[in-house]
Amino acid sequence: MKPGDGVVFDAADWRSPGEPEEGGRVYGVTRHGDGVEVTFANGAIRFDRIRVGDILWRTDDPSLHVDARPYTHKQTVDVRVEAREGLPLRSVWNCGAVSVSVESASPLTGARSSGISVEFVRDQFGRLGNTAYALGEVAIDVSGAPFAPASLLNQIRREAVELLQAAQTAPRVVEVRDPLAALDSLRPSPSIPAGVGSPQLHLLVRTPEQLDAALTLSPASITLDYLDFYGLRPSVERVKAAGITVRVASPRILKPGEARIVNFLKSLECPVLVRASGILQTLSGETELIGDFSLNAANSISAAEYFSRGISRLTPTHDLNAAQIAELARSAGGERIEAIAYQHLPVFHTEHCVFCRFLSTGTSYKDCGRPCEKHRVELRDQSGRSHPVLADVGCRNTVFGAEAQEASQHLATWMEAGIRHFRLEFAHETREEVTRVTRAFQSALAGEISFAELGRELRACAPGGVTQGSLYVAKDYLQLPILQ
């Protein structure tokens, strides 16, 4: 701290809201041993309003302004002046794409001695001080011997600055003509749903117990969403040995320094369920990629962009209801949509690890003892519902909804739209619950039971109950044209 610095005493913890703070410019700084004496101008500070322990903030450092000056660039303004005796002085100020005109209120008189000159105009117009502008080129067109007083040029300069500032800060008015037609060049060619082929069930499991159940059910694929990547390879080999397509799920969040995770996924040599768009560039061309809902594909334009970047099938964003998912399938291609028919919706992700906080004396993965591998954690809300909590490889936690979101009421519509790939995702389900839920879907998709019967069976076996969740379509839902 030094003389000239601006400071303020922060007493927010005890002073009433709305009270003014004490502060001002430092007048002097004197060291006394380990202490510092700071003085202010007489009457600048009311010391009776300052308490021991208040935080002192430096709010301004004049030396920073000096250091920053070389990096502060003003906008260049070019001026063209027209001066004719007997006519008002006209000036045009050009700053980039903005141009303003300023004219004197009265005509110019004749000069008694020296008339207007470029040097005189530049001297008066160049006094732009602390404005955002710097004078550039000055051109003057003079006829006769007109005289312009300095006060007139100064007034014109001030008015021109105000007009330039107003023009540059005014909201831009953009005329949009037929916005849907403007997107025609981006739209992919309409896709006719294949409408053929048997429905395929894809299971996503998160525990070895769930994997045991999945292997007995012979789904089209099994996706492994494991906490411990280093225990993942044996499970991958186990699924391959069973003759079932195996996929692995990427983390939803990937931060700098975690590239080793992507390298490990590549080394498994199996399809990847991609949950972060930042992983696409690294994995594209390496293996088959299935895009998860977190890629936020909500229309056929975004879907086509992902397909062009190596995604083979795509899961629609949870922002869409069941009817909108069907519409997306009709426009983007039902055969390339993988809809989630059963899952616990992720409510939120957090860097705070509840396993480490409440089940360990450690502070990080280095000393926590990995309680997430041994314990099952749920958060109970005020209604008594238990929301599963799972950790990922980055020690981040995801809290899932207590009820399972299921699509039994919408499967007929989805199949009519050409969707043939359906995914079931399990959180805390036991081996028996995984088996019962999957077999119910297999029976319904094979036509052995109705979709209404499927819904009743899911209500009976889902551990936390079921809901339509984001798939819900209101009875008065209006089929407005969506961006296809």
C-alpha cells in the first residue's frame, strides 16, 4: 500500500445494509516495526465507524493505470470539414463503420486576418482527452476566407463525440426475413424411417452384480458405466467372451489433465458412449461412437452435425418430450436414434464427494480409502424419497432421481417413427430388478404383452417407483412446427 491508493473498510458483517462504507485515498504510509501506519486527509475517514478486524480492500491503484496505458487503444476518428464563408461549417466524423455529421448553428463570417486552416482544425478537434477516440486524418475543403472561432470548433467536437458514442452503443436493429427459410441450407435431407427390423435392447449397468444379470439376458449390447476404469478391462473381456457387443461410457465431465481417461477408453477397442463433445475429436475415427443425451441434440440440424463428426447413433436431449423425440426420429432418421426407455434421470453433478465427506476421514482420493467402491449412498428428500448417488472416475458425484423414468406409453409412437434401438439404464437396481425390468421390456417389444402391461409391471418392480418425467406429453399439447 502506498500514497494515492484508494481503499475501503469492509464492515458488511456488522454494519446495517445500505449504510455507506468508509474509505478514501491514502495520504501517507509509514512503517513502524511490523506495523504500518496509514494516514488520510483530514475528515476523509470517520474512524468511529471502523472496527478492529474489518477487512481493508484496495479499490484503486494509480500505478496500474500507468502500466495499462500501453495496452489501451483508442478508436481513430477521421474528420472531413467543409468551410465556406456565409454557410454553416459542416463536419463528417468517421470511426470505423460509424459516421456522424455535425453542422454549426450559424454561418461562418469572413476572416479579418487569418482564416480557418488544417492546423487550427486539427489542434481543436484533437483535444479528445479521456474519450475513447483519437484524431486521425483531417481533410478540409475551404472556399473564400471563412473564420471559425475556437469555441465553435470545441462545441462541434463535443457534439460529435456524443453522437459517436450514441451511435456505437445503440442496439443493433436486425431485420430477419423468414428465419425458417434461412435454415433450408442447413437442413439434412428428410429421412424416411426404416420401419423394419426387430427392436434392439441396450443395457447400461454400473455394478458387477448388474453385469451378472445383463449377461444372462442376451441384449443387443451392454454398456459399462463403471466407477473404476482399471477394473473395467476384465468386464469388457467377459462381455466379449459371451458374444455380446460391449460398450463403455465416457465421463460426463473431462477437465485438463484427464486425457489419460480418453487414452484408456481407446485402448479397450470397443464402442464408446460419448457424453462430452470435447471427446469427439480425440475418438473420432478410432471406434464406433454413440452420442448420449448430454450432447444436447434437439433437432435434425444438430443431429446431422454430430453424425458428420463420427457419431453412429444419437440419444436425444432430455429437453424433448416423447412426441418431440418421435418427430426428431422422423426427420433425422429413426434408425440412427437410440432412445432411453428406462432410467433414473441425473438430477445434478457435483465436485463435492459425499462418500469421502461422510464415509472417510480422508480429504481426497489419495487417502479416502475409496468408500465409493464399498458403500451404497442415497440422499433422502423431505418426502422420504431416496435418490441414488454415484461417483465417477474423477471422484465427481451424480445424484439421480428416485423414480425411474420409463417410456411404456410412448413405445408404439417411437416405433412408428422408425426408432428400433432402446436403452435401459440402471442405477441402484439389484440383480433381480435388472432381470425383471429387462424381461418385461423384451416381452413387450416381442409382442408377448401389451405396452400397458409393461407399464404395470414396471410400476411393480422399479425400486423407487416410476414416472414419465421429461417424456410426458400434455393432453392439450399443441403440435407446433419444431426445428426439424
